[in-house]
Amino acid sequence: MERGRDSLAVTFVGNATTVLRWHSFTLLTDPNFLHAGQLAHLGHGLTSKRLLEPAMQVEELPADLDAVLLSHLHGDHWDRAVRRKLDRGTPIVTTPHASRRLQGWHGFRRATGLRTWESQDLLKHDTYVRVTALPAVHAPGLVRYLLPPVMGSLVEFCTVGGGPLLRLYITGDTLLFDGVREIARRCPDIDVVIAHLGGTTIPGGLMVTMDARQGADLLEVVPARTLIPVHTDDYTVMKSSLADFLAEVRSRGLEDEVTVVERGETVEIACRAARGGTTPP
């Protein structure tokens, strides 16, 4: 069944996993369906225990799934449950690193790797979704080479000949760095940001995702109608909670620019035409 074009529906499953629905499109982001108490494998012998249960399981995903948007190949974004149970023919838009491994090791033959600023279109009738890979840095300095490459995503919901009705920026697991400021310069009309926060910390105390302070800074760097925080409380490696982030934005008077989506909840975000705006060329 086709949905209306006047809104994007965002369902929060847990960690960085969301289901995005617009018109006839259904997209899944960073699928992670491990149960509370199970360990996610992060590479180099590192693991992290899941603390909270996801709102659904792989078997409960919509049957009309069009694509997976995967920011990087870490066990809290692509887990063994997904590897075993997701249809091998599902299109996956991800990094070149993840694409090679998904095709070669796991048989996901439709995994496509995008380099930074490259795009892929998903077309249906007179509508399409354009996914553009955006800069992201998972760790500072040489430590970044110990972690899998990561990308952000610009997801544009478009009509053929009419341009984008809504622009969504999914940060991926990144720190706030100059590349994010470049995103703000090159993509000035972002409507919604889904921000991976949590202040994830690896042994030695090094932080590898935005914490509450950087998340609030992001609100000031990337103009958008609203920011949806995710990736905050699901794993033991996360040291900066959703409550920390909300306290930080309140201290700056930015709370009206944040939309909290509870686990299992769906929010509807109006597209530009539906709220009386204009569609950019």
C-alpha cells in the first residue's frame, strides 16, 4: 500500500536501528537485533553487552523492505542475527569496506559501497530516494585505522522532476569534526538529523562517538528543523546517556529542536509541500 507523500515516518527500534517509511519506500538503518545481555563484537577482541531489548526482531521487519542503510560494519550496527536471517538479496547501501565483506563473506550480493559524496538512487514510479555518502570519522588520529570505515548518509525523498521533499542526515558513528561542518556548507537544506550519540568509549578512555556536548554542538553546526537522538543507552561502551544530552540541550535553550522517539514509537515528520514550504530546484 502506498503511503502519502506528505510525511516521513520514523520508527525507533533501538540503538541506531530505525525503520523509515515514505510513500511506497521502506528503509532500515544500521540493523541491530541482539537481545539484552548478548554481546556485540567490535573487533580486536573487544565486545560490549547490550543493555536494552530492541522493539522488534528481524522476523518482524516489514515485508516490503527496499534497502538497508548501513553506516559501518560493527557488531552493534550489523549483528549475527541480521547476518543469519536477513534475505541475501536485500539491497544494502554502505561503505566500500563493508560492501566487500558483505558480498564476499556473507553472500549479500546487492551490497553497494559508496565513497564520500557518491550517491545511489532507489527509484519507484514517479518517486525516488537518493542516498549520498557523507564524511564521518569514528576516532581521532591513527586510532581511526583500528576501526571500520564509517559514513554518514544524506537521504533525500524526491519526486521525479520535482526535487527533494525532505532531506534527512544520518550521522553514523562519528565525532564532530571539520567534515561535519563541510556537510553543513554543502547541504544547507537539511530537515532532520538522526544523530548517533552515546559518547562511546573504548579501552584507554578514548571517545569514538559524539557525547552530549558534541551532540548539542551538532545542533548549532547543522541547521535543521529537528534532531532525533539515537545510539545513546543500549551498550556498556556508551558513557553519555540520553538524559545527559537532553540536559545539555536544555542548558543551551535548544530543547525545541530535539525530537525524542521512544523505543517502538513512530513519529511523522512533515515534508516541505505539506507544511507550506517550497521544493528546492
